[in-house]
Amino acid sequence: MAKKATKAEETIEVATQEVAVKTAPIKKEPAKPSWEIKDRNYFLKGNKSPLTFTIPSRHTMKHSLLYFDEEQGAQRELRYATNQKSPFVDEQKGQATMGHITFRNGTLHVPKEQQNLQKILSLYHPLRKSIYSEFNAIEEAGDDLEILDLQIDALNAARSMDIDQAEAILRVELGSKVASMSSKELRRDLLLFARSNPGLFINLANDENVVLRNFGIRASEVGIIKLSQDQRTFTWGSNGRKLMNVPFDENPYSAFAAFLKTDEGVEIYKSIDKKL
């Protein structure tokens, strides 16, 4: 006879535990920049614009046209053939029709259909970035922005500059003509100079010798000091007493500007300044 259960059977439920498995993160290789099919323009560096200018289009003993392929670990010969898809000689098949690479008036337009020529010019040609560059709208915008910022700095400096320093800077650009110019003419030409050549203007504005050179030239123009005909000696205009000898192969007024910063020159500067 079966025994009766004296206690109710208890059912115990045990929660299953999930074991977290750590997986190594998948490393994504950086995407290689894709070659964009588009028309491209190239220009000679240095604002050069000759009627025609031809660069090598194939490898010769006189003009090396090789590209070192790091994947293959070897130099590969380049050749612009108008009837071939690849710019590399080892990938070209059959008879090659050679083409010339010629800039006209400093520029070269290559349509998107000429992919072999574009790749030679943009990727492989040894003269790229030294003789010519590819037009890049983003880089051009950056260059333009830098020039505009420089122009603003130069114009602000010119606007607040005193008339003596303005005359000194313009004398570098215009010579003795500044002696007969009115203050308004000086101000106008200074602003025009700052706008047209902001880099040179800022360099001159920061060069203290420019003002001292102009100081010496003004003193010479009114006869306070005299420069000998051989441009080797400065003397007082009143009595001919020697002030200084100009070192060999040095601009006389640059040398005089340096002299005015010496202990002896400071006293001479004060004397000339009173007479001016």
C-alpha cells in the first residue's frame, strides 16, 4: 500500500543565469580616399602664365618619370598614352599613342574622360606641387581667408599709424616722391599699399629701422647731414665734421639707422630731431 504524502511537495524554481560573453571589438580599417570622377584643373605655381609650358609625359634618360609603388616595392615607369587606360607602362597593352602635357597661359584643363592623364598629374608625376598644383576649392578658400585676415590687420594698422611712420613706410615703396606729398595723399597711399601688399606692409611696420632710415633721409634732404658722393661717409651739413663711416657693401641709410641706436648716435639723433 502506497504511503500518503505528509507534506505538500514544494516546487523550487531556480532562475537561470546568463553568462556574459565578451567579444573583442571589431577593428574597422580606415576607408581609403576614393578617386572622384570629375573635371580637373591644374595651374603653374608662382603665378606663372607662359603662352605654353610642357612637362615630361614619358620616362627618358633626360627626364625621369618614375613612381615608387610601396605595395610592390619597386619603381614603376609612367607614360601618358592617349589610347591607354593606365598611366603605368607595365599595365599598358599594345601600341601606345603618346600625348603631350602642355599648360597654356599657365593652366591646364583635363576633362573627366581623360582619367589616365588626371592620375598622372594628381597622383604620380614628380613635378606635382613643385612646378604645378591641382586646383582645390577648399584650399583656395583657406588661402583667400588668410589673405583677407592679413589685409584687415594691415589696414587697421595703417589707419592708426602716425604720419612720420607712414612716410617712412611709403618711402620704401615710393622713394623720394613722399617728400612732396600732402598728409592726405600719404594716408591714402598707405591704405592702398596695406591692402595690395599686406605681408610686406606688416613687416615694414614692425621694422624699427624703417623709421630711422627715413629719419636719416629726411635729415639729408634738408641739409642737416650730408652723405659723400662715394656714399661712404656721413658728415654734418653745417661744418662738414664727420659723423660716421659706412661699412663696405652696406646701404648707407641702413648703416646710419643702426648708428643712431648706439650711445653716440642717440645724442646725434636728438640734435637732428630738434633741427627737423
